[in-house]
Amino acid sequence: MAELAGAGFLAPPLDSIFTRSADANPSVFLTFDDGFRDVFEHALPVLTQHHFFGIQFLVSDLLGKTNLWQQRVGDVSQPLMDEVRVREWLAAGQQIGSHTRTHPWLTRLSEDAAREEIVASKKALEDKFGFPVEHFCYPYGDWDQRVSDLVAEAGYRSACTTAAGINPPGASPFALKRFTARYPTRNLKAMWAFLRDLSKS
Ligand SMILES: [Zn+2]
């Protein structure tokens, strides 16, 4: 984050992807999946320090619980943000989005079940926190046209995938690419190298 700030990057709220002008400062959009409590503990102070904005994609049935979907496949238990922490996150000017109710593989569900995960999580988060929930993130990056259409129908304005890359003007807001920043190699130099390789392929 310090490297990005030092290089003149801004990290505006995700909403501003729809209003960006060509001469805007170079920007990154910071997204956090799953609503882990350690993001609240470790990332929020850093975001605040740099005046950066981020969005946490929350699993609406699991607020204050743990990463059940990962424990089912053998991962250790990790606490998720509870309502109090989500409220503090929002009060600090940060954003929330939906990552479904229970973190399923959406393409494996019936249309009705997938719609329920997508629609009910939005409503639950909006009712609970009183903020519009306009951004979605596909659990496991698992999506297809049917799922993406359900997300658009539900009234979301964007959806994040797990495909690596950048989003040029005209890219679908319902198939946003990202890159994973959790590895030590993702310093700014590695990011530029990654972008260079991407533009060649
Ligand atoms: Zn996830």
C-alpha cells in the first residue's frame, strides 16, 4: 500500500469505476473476499493511513461466524467479521459488497437456488447495515452467463471474478478481473512485470 501511495496511486471506492475520466489519477481498486476478521484488524488501519478505500465482500449468513465453506475441505477455522466490526468498517468510509449467503459454487446450483443466494444476500446486508449493496463477487470465481445474468437482474452494478488481469474501458462490469495480492511477490515491481506480460499475451 505504501508503494502504491508513493507511486501516486489512489484507491477510490469501487463505485467510481463507472465515473472515471481518462485523465484521472492512476488508481487501483482494493477488494477483499469473504469478510475475514483479520482484514478488519490488519488492513483497515493501513487503508485509513493512506486514505485508501476497499470493499469487503461478505457472506451474509456467516457474519460473526467462521469460514465454514473452507473448513468443509480441510482448512483451519478463521473468524469472520461480525456486525459490530462491519459497522465500524462502514463508519470508517469503507464499502461492503455481497459474496452470497453461504459461499456456494453458483454454477452448480439450480437457477432458483442461485437466485436466492444472490438476491437474499443483497437484501440481508442492506436491511442490516442501511447501505446500498451494489457490488458482487462470485465465490471461487465460479460463474457463467446464467449466473452473471442473475447478478445483473438482482440490481448489482458489478461483479468480481478471480480471473487475473486489468479491466480496460468497455470491459463488462459483471466480469471484473483482479489480481491476488496475498503473495510476497506482489510488490509494485512484480505488478508492473505482471501487467507487461499480460499486455504481450
Ligand atoms: Zn470467497
